[in-house]
Amino acid sequence: MSNDQAILMIANSETDSNLYYATKFLAPDPFIFIQTHGHKTIVMSDLELDRAKAQARVNEVLSYSKIEQPLKEKGLADPKTIDVVDACLKERGVKRLLVPGEFGFRHAEALRAKGYFLTTKPDPFFEERVLKSSEEIEAITETQRATEAATEAAIEVIRESKIKKDELHWSGGVLTAEAIKKIINVKLMEMDCIAQHTIVACGIQGCDPHDEGSGPLRPNQSIVMDVFPRSGRTRYYADMTRTVVKGRASDALRKLYDTVRRAQEEGIERVRDGVEGQTIHQKIMTTFEQSGYETGPKNGRMQGFFHGTGHGVGLDIHEPPRISKAKWTLKAGEVVTVEPGLYYPEIGAVRIEDLVVVTKTGCTNLTRSPKVLEL
């Protein structure tokens, strides 16, 4: 960023992770953030002013109404947000602005009309977000422990369930994906975490990696459980996937599981500072192909391994870096998933996912949950 340029964001920090990262202040309504030469200023409504002064990690908290009042006195009957931004920027002598890619179009047009020059940059907007501090790694690890506890509670229920014909039964009725998701989500809530589209997908449902799953759980079929909550306290996510079978896996499904597990372990072994994520992803693709598992469309749907090997996790569940076809050189301090999977409707679905921290010499696995297929 050049010396005559300011960072500008106008958003609410409940949904905008960049704004929360910059301020560590959580607010449901949009507010103004300006950063010049490392100096962070936020402009807050009277409703949030005192709380922001107490909680926000910024250099300066200004009152929206106090900036607005002189504008009214100068004859501007109904000052808009951009008028308040303009007043702040004029004080700082700034005409060039760096804004996020999702910056509001109407705000951008209004600023250009006032003579400002706007540029943006691809993610990561704050490059330092990619490298996690020890405080951030501790927060992610805490969320991961809750993820493991909730997943283990679900696995224990599946383990205790009874096989009756083509269904699993538990607590006097048919055990469903919805019931398992409820067990997971309630356990997460008890540990101050918020569930986000928890996946419990049985059989062919698991062959669509983002199918959240529904209906009765079946014996002798793969059950993919992908759990990725956000901490209600720190706002940091975690992510883990386990695949289990209640009963007996077919030989084909067991081979599928063993191949995915081996590929995942190979992927984890290759994660280290300076390695291309693309190289790790291609190695896993090669392992699958050499094991006889081809990827491509068949009978109208994709089969094989057709998603990335991993993604960054932090204040967003999917953030840079990537371990995929995209080019990205891993760096020490990044937190990434390693989650290969294979999906064949005639066999089943298997995905295994751990969360690791990239180090200079390899990686540290934040995941402790065991990997067991048959229950």
C-alpha cells in the first residue's frame, strides 16, 4: 500500500471477517474503518460508541453523530455515510483508497463522484491473516477440541445403535442423520461453539461432498460426518471429517477407506514450509489413480476425487491458503486442512480430514480424534 493511500471498509464485523480481524470488535450493524500509515480509526454510532471504546483494538474511536453535526450546520440536511467518510478522509489528506473486493458498489460510486481513486486486491486482503499467531492457533485448537468431542458423541450413539433390517435404531426409534446432527450441534453449543451446516451423509448421499444428509442411517454403509463449527467466544473455526460404518464394510468400501487414509497420511507428511500445495494435491491424485480409482463423470455424476485436498481455516471456514490445483506455496504458521476423499455411488463415500499447522520442518496435527471405520 502506498503512503498516500488509506484502507477503507464499511461493513458489519459479524459477517465481514476482514473487518473483525482488523478491529477485534463485533458489531451487527455496518461501521466505518479507516487505516492510514498503520493508524486504525473506526467511526461508530452512539449506540456502539462506548462499547467500541472499551473493546475495539484500534487507535481511535470517533462518534458518527459528532462528525455528522458540522455537515448539517454547513447545509447538508441529510448527510449520508459517504459524506461522513469524506469528512474523515479530508482531515487525513487522503484521495487514494484500498478497499476489499466485496466493497459496496453504491459506496464506491459515491466516493468516485467525490474524486477518490479506489483500488482493490485479491484475497487475502490482509496478508498477515494467513499466518496465524500463537493466540490464533490456540483459539483454533480450542474449537477443534469441541469438534472432536461433538463428533465422538455422535460416533458413540452410532456405535450403540442396533441394526434392524435396513436401518439403525437407537433410543426406541429409527436413527436418522437429523438426530445425529442434533447430538453434534447441541454438544457444540454446550461448548460455546456454533454449528455451521454439519454434514452427516449416509451411503449415496455422501457421494455429494456438500450434501448435509437426511433420513434414516443404514447399516454396512459409509456415514460421512464433516463438522466445522465456529467458536462463539473467539470467532475461530475448526474442521474435521470422519467416515464410519455401523456393521460391516464391504471389501470394496474397506479398500476405498484404506486408500483414502493412506493418501491423507501421505498428504500430511508432505505439508511443510516452502512446498507447493499443488504438488501435494497432485501426489494424492496420483496415489488414487495408481490404486485404480479414476476421477470423472459417470452415469451423469462426478465420481472419484473431485475437490481440493485442503483449505485454510481461521475466522472463515474457507480461506487462503489452498492445497489444490491452484498455485500456493505453503508457509510456516498457516493452518490448513488435509481432506482427500473418494466417492463412488456403487461403493460409498470416504473422506478423512485433519487440521494441521505448517511448520519449517513439517506440520503439527491439531487433530486427536482416532480414525476407525467399523463400529
